[in-house]
Amino acid sequence: MKIVPGKSDVAIELLKKEEEFRNKLGVKPWKAYRCIAGRDAEDMNTFYFDTEWESLAEFEQFVEKFGSMEEMTSLTEKWKPIVASHEMEIYTVIENL
């Protein structure tokens, strides 16, 4: 997720709120990373999140529950002016390596 320059502190506060909501759903904690070195200055506004799910179905159930939380709907509006871009990638472990 790329954050609008100068809004990283606001993003971190919103992430803390989201963590509270995930805890209510019993989701294990996510790891959040902030770029400290990259190709250009824009990379310094990049956040990366990492978590593991037992299955894609478990993730889909979380997204549905999380998105339907009234508190999350309100919080989503606060993200809009500070997120420059957002992408999601889903990976699976390569077995037998």
C-alpha cells in the first residue's frame, strides 16, 4: 500500500484501529512493514502486510466479516484520502523445497 506523502503517522493510527477489529474477530496478528530504503523517494511511503491463513476460504470468510463490521465501514472512509494506491497479492508456500 502506498501512502500519500506526509500521512504515514495517520496510516499507522488507522492500522492500530484495524488491529483492534481483527482481534474482535479472533484473527491472529498481522506483521506490518514500512519501507526504509528503496529505489526512489516514493518507496518510503510503502507499507507491506504479511499474515498466514489456513486456507483461502478462511481468508474469504475474514474479508466478508471484516468488511461488514460497522466500525470498519467508517474506518474505510478515513483511509481514502491517505492511500495513494493499494494492491493485494496472495501467495502459497512451495512444498518440497
